[in-house]
Amino acid sequence: MRLNEEDIEHVLTQKGVEQPKVKDIMSEIKRLEDEEAERAKLQSASRKKKKMAVSYTHLRAHETDSY
């Protein structure tokens, strides 16, 4: 289960964390989420680049263990 921003802010406030610190924590969470999304995007792009065409002869060599 993932908490939304309002839930996180509510918990921090209930625990006595002062508002400026809550804002700092929320900013850091947002930065980390953005960083994670960018990393996932780059990994996805990287996987797409790894696909490459190979010849029929190359595929047959793998099928027959004659490479």
C-alpha cells in the first residue's frame, strides 16, 4: 500500500514534526520519486535498444548448436 501526500503530511504533523520540516521531507520524497521515474524511463529505453536484428543463419546456428 502506498501513502498519498496528504496521508504522509498528516502522519508527520501528528507526530509533532514542524511544518517547515514537513515541507522539506515532502520535497525530498518528490525528488526521489522523480529520480526513480527517470531511472525507470532510461531502463526502458535501454531495453528497447538491446533488440537487434540477426540473420536466419545465426538463428539456425543456435537451434542446431553449430555456432
